[in-house]
Amino acid sequence: MVAVTRDAPRTGGDSSAEGRVEFRPLEREMRESFIDYSMSVIVQRALPDARDGLKPVHRRILHAMAEKRLTPGGHYQKSATVVGDVLGRYHPHGDSAVYDAMVRMAQDFSLRYPLVDGQGNFGSLDGDSAAAYRYTEVRMTPAAVEMLSDLEKDTVGMRPNFDGRLEEPEVLPARLPNLLLNGSDGIAVGMATKIPPHNAGELLRAVDRLIEAPDIEVDELLELIPGPDFPTGGYIWGKKGIESAYRTGRGRIEMRARLHVEEGKFGKSSLVVTELPYQVNKARVIGQITNLARLGGTDAITNLRDESDRDGVRLVIELKRDADPAKILELLFRKTQLRCTFGVIMLALVDGAPRELDLRAVLNIWIGHRLEVIRRAAAFDLANASARRHVVEALLKALDTLDEVIAVIRGSRTPASARPKLQRLLGIDAAQADAILAMRLASLTGLEKRKLQEELAELDRRIKFLSAIVRDETVRRERLRAEIAELTEAYQDPRRTQILDGEKPQRLQRGAAEESRLVMLTRQGMIKAQPHASGAGAHGALPGAYALSKRPGDFVLSALACRSFGSLLAVSARGTAYALPLSDLPAATRSSRGRHMDSYLEVAAGDEIVSVMPVDKFEEGRWLVTASRRGQVKRTSLADYENARTGGIIGASVPRGDEIVSVFISSGGEDLVFFSRLGHIVRFAEDSVRPTGRTAGGVRAMRIEAGNAVVAALPSRPSGELVLLTSKGWGRAVQLESIRRLQRGAKGVRGLANTKRTGILAGVVNTADSGQVAWEFSDGTLGTTALPASGTGSASGVRMIEPPAGHWVEAAWPLRSLVSGSLEGNSPDPDDDPGGDSSTQQGLLELEGR
């Protein structure tokens, strides 16, 4: 037994402890006291709230900064001042606890979207501590302002602070889903939480989809949120751990550093680390690699240099001449933190109690919180609007009986005595009477009366709008979706962490980051990559293309100048999207014939690649446009294809009986031009095509009747003109400006006036792309001609080639004898390629089977 003294209220004047001492079993007292202590740690310190993703200390820091108006674009204030305010007003703990939390909120390598904008030394990836709070300064970031938005509108509950003098919010309004956006980390008593950060664009699109379709399958959410996006970048190895975490709330995610191989002098190679796994200390990694080399773990490492600067991480691991970089990399992954595991535990407070959540539950909790915040904000605004309408009605009544009102006021000794008289005269209440007594003389003019009438009409409209939000959850959901669209536009950014296929060995990228490569593809799917300087000869000819064109019936269809660290994005006729890292293509010579695309991409039987495009970065602000045979068009953010792989992902939903015919990347502000088999052309604004998700279908671009089909689709370009090529070998040049803009979904204007004479449309070529045409005939043979001169804009055009007897043109393609695009600072020098003369150009055009 143990005697426990309770703080029971005393009765009378008795100061004795009798009645306040309770004898209890020791084990019971320890159990209950430990539970109380545990819950205090869990709720007040260690676990975030599932609604705003913040712990009390972070919430109090942001609230204190908002009270001091430390907004973005405003002035900074010493961290010591903010820490002092938080300690004195809201957080009765040590100053180091507050400052350490503030420092982490300012570190761009700790939070994906920092909430504090720090000025000064806030630590580093090497584990260096931040400067003392008397030296650093802080203010809020735009993301922090979103977390506090509408706090003044009674949107969340308030509670007394530790001494009852002030009030603090129980939770923030949180316009951003911060729990998954920035993640969380904490150890409580008997439990812990570890939630990774995510990409804002992916997260907000998933939330929007969940609001639109609450019964959405988890698999579709996994398509929209492929995995965490760490602020330090790097790789995630495999998706099993991600899927486990999103489905169950627990999972193990393997993280790896981003490395590449650079070739040095005398045949020596170096492994270069440019991105580290999340929360890995760079100085510790350097120590681990140093110890590995010194203690005999490997003798292949000859030197280690830390060339990191403010622009990023760069660790250079020099190797012996005969060392195998791939084997050394595997050793480093085993022995150092270049590979480590992030153990996901999605534990957060729900209604004040800890709860383990899956992905759908986390998103639904935030959605429910935001719907309640929107309702309360609308109710607050509705009350203010109703109160103002109440006053405006009284002012208008007073202006209608102005002489009587003035007489009453002049006949009263004090405002207090005038108030009841006005109430009786106008039939109004005390608040309305006070508003009349506070009127200025300028308010008695006719102009002011008209302004009041306009204000009353506007208040009526606003009250109707706010009442709908308060009453109808459907309206609130639409309001939230509009809010999410606004946030997506403001906060979406390219993904930093790349997710790799865990079933295949990691490939090492080679070469310097700025090395350029020339990638050539043929009509039959052969591909090769060679150094840019060796591929372009005199006058832009492609000596390396000749070897690719030596297969019967084949020719170079595309010649693309690319970065060695970029990717090739390929889309098939069935809508499957593939991404092939350029580092996977072996370096080729001018004489090599390359390999077939099927050697790199897992294209399904019966499907074929329609288009291949170089992509340096899968970034927001650029769009992938797909056009189908039946006249459908789809526009999707290029960033949605970042997780494309060689095995393919859904790039567009294509109905049975339809297929993709054209794919291209657009900047978003162009016109789209569609061409049909019967010679119709539709030009319309790209903005009229609403952006959709990667797995969605398209909308109508062109009305297609029976017997007709889309042959090609192109973006509008300021340079070059379009040449329409027909099945009977005719060509007609058309200026883009002559094609009037129509509404999306129209049948189109006539581009070929007499298809009986010229044949149906077989292809479209832009003269800016090529000066030559490759004709594919129905018997499998090929022919080449030059494009017609500008001015062949008659109804039929000119005869360009005569098909073989009894056959027709199946398709017509631009013959790529020039490099498509260029790399600034990497223009080829004719002197670099002694073989690049006019004879090589002629060799390219002499196609077998002509």
C-alpha cells in the first residue's frame, strides 16, 4: 500500500491532511500514473493531429508568428523573440524544444515544403547545428500562411493556454494536407510515428479525385500517388513497401542514393553521389566510406572528395583503373547509408486518441476537417453579412424618412434618449438605431443612397451563396475542389524522388550531366544513341543514320538531340506509356546498326509504338497531348508520366476499336490541328481541352463520320508550312494562318477538295521538320521526294510521286535528314566529322526497295 496526497478542497478552517490522504495499492497507482503520463506525452508532444499534421509545439510556433504578422514578403524577426513569445504565451517547456522544432520547420532538406523561412545558419546535411537563436531570423512561408488561413473566422475550436490568460487553437484550418505533405516523426511512450513527405501536385490531385468519387479504389489512389517524394531526392527501390504502407499504415521503403559514373583520365572511373537518402547525415556517410577503404573492406577506392556546395551534394569516389563500378556500388549499398530503410508507421491523433491509418483514412480525415472549416467560415461570413444587411436596411429606412429622423435627433438631449424614439419611429432595434445615430452628413446625399441600395443587393447575393455552403455538403465539396485546384496551381512542382523497379538491378548512369547524345529511330523500330558531335556532320547531315537505313524498307524517322541523363517517353497505339532512360542505351558508333526498341521496352504483342519524345524532366507546366483515330484528344500534365517504366504504364484509356495516332509534348498555349482521311482540318485552341489524369479517356476533338478517321494531329508552330500528302502521291502546301480556328468537336474545313483525283490523306509534314518525304507504298516498297515549293496551295496541289502500278501510298513521313531540335552550347562542328559530306547525305536518301 502507498499513501497518496490529493489536492482536495479544504472544508472550513481545518488545515489538517485528514480526508486528503488516500491509501492505494502501489501497482494500481503506478499503472494509472504511468497511463496519465503516457497520454500526456502522446497528445502534447510526440504525435501529430491527423487533421493538420502538426504537433502542439509546431502549431504554437505558427500561431505566435501569425500574431506577430511575420508574413511572407514582410520583415524577418529574431528567432529569440519568437521563441520567447511561444514560451511565455503558449508552450511551457524548454527553449531548446521550441527552437529545435522551429529549425526543422525551416530546413529544406527536412521538410518537403518548409513552413518557416529562415535567414541565417539553420544547420546542414552534415548534421551541423543551427546557429543560436539570437543570430537567426524567421518569418512564415506561403505554405504556413495556408495552414493558418481563415483562423480568425472561428473555423476551429479554441482552448485556454497553460495559465488561462489567452486562447490557442486546438487545430489549424490547414488548407494543405500537411500530414502527408511534410510527413512527421515522433516517439511516444510505447508507440511511434514515422510518416514520409509527399509531392503536393500528386497529393492534391488524389484528394480531388477522392472528393469526386468517395468510393474510389485504393489502386487508383496508388496510381495518383506513386509514393513518397523526399526533399533530398534519391531513389525508392521497389513499390512493395509503398503499397503496404498505403494499404495498411505500415511498410518498409528502401531508399537509395542517386549516383552516376564519370570517366576520368587514364581510364579511371569515379562514382559520383549527387543525392542522399532522406535523413541521412552526409558526414557519417563520408566516414563510413573512409573506414571501408582504410580497414580493408575494399582496395578499389583510391580517393574520396566532398565537392558539395550550396547548389547540392557531390561526393566523388575515385576508383582504381580496373575496378568494376557496379560491384563497388553494391558494396557501398551493403556497408554504408547510401542505402537505408524508411519504416513507415502512419500513426496520428484522431479525436484525441492515437490511431494507425491507411492512405484513404488519412485523406478522408483531412477532407472532413476542411469541409467543416469551410462550413464554419461560411457561417461566420454569413453572420457578418446578415448583420450588415440588417444595418443597411435601417439606413435606407432613415433616408426615406429623413426629415422625421432629423427632427427626432435634434429634439433629443443625448444619443441615448434619441435611440428609443428612433426605434418607435422606424420600427427598428437598438443596433439599427445606433447605426443611424452614427451616420455622417455625407451619407444623406442621393449618391450615398444609391450605394447603399447596391450594397444591399450584393449582400443578398452573398447571403444566398453563403447559406448554400452552410446547408449543402455538395456545395461545400465543390468549394473544396475549387480550393484544391487553386492550391495545385500554386504548389505543384516536379517530383524529386524517382521510384525504381525493384525487380531489376539498378543501372548506373554514365557520363557528365551535360553530355549530349544523338538518338536515332527508324520506321521499323531500330534505335541507337551516339555522341552528339559524332552524329552530325557537315550541313546537318547524319552520317550515323546510314547504317540504320540499310535494312530493306527502313529509314530514319526521328533524330533527337538529348541529354544523357534524360529519358525517351514512348506511347503506343493502345495508349501504353513507356520511359527508357537514355543511360540504358549503349554508346554506339556511326557504323553500328543499333537494336530494336523491343530489346528495351516490353511492348505487348499486336501493339506498336506511335511516337517517341525526349524528356529531360517530367515537369509541371508541360503537357502530353494524344490524338486518337476516332477524333478524341487528351491533355495530361507531363509530370504524371514520371513513373513510366520500360514495362509500361497506362498513358491513356483507349476504347475498343480506337487507337492512338499522334502524340506530342506541348507548352499549353498553342493551337491543335487535326487532319482526317477525307481531307478535313480542324484547328482549335489547346485551352479548350480540359487537363485530365493519366488514366482518363479523351474528349472529342473532331467529328468523325463513317468511313473517315484521323490521320495526324500537330501543334501549331510559327515557322514552316504544312504539306498534305495523299494516297495517290499528291502534295498540297497549306499555310497554317489560312486555316481558320473552329470550336473543338467540329467536322472541319476542307483541306483536299477532290479526293477522287488526289486520293485520301496519307500523311502531313511540316516543312520546318524536313525537306524530304519518305513514301510507304502498299506493296512494302519505299520512295523519297523533296517537298513541294511554297505556293502549291491550289485545291489539288501537285503530283509528287507515282505509286507502283496497282498500289497506293499507305503512309507518308518526314525524312529526318536534320537533327530535330538542338542543345544550346552543343552545336556540332563540321570539322569533328570528316565523313560528313554531301555523299553521306545522298547515301541516306538512297533507300533500298525504292
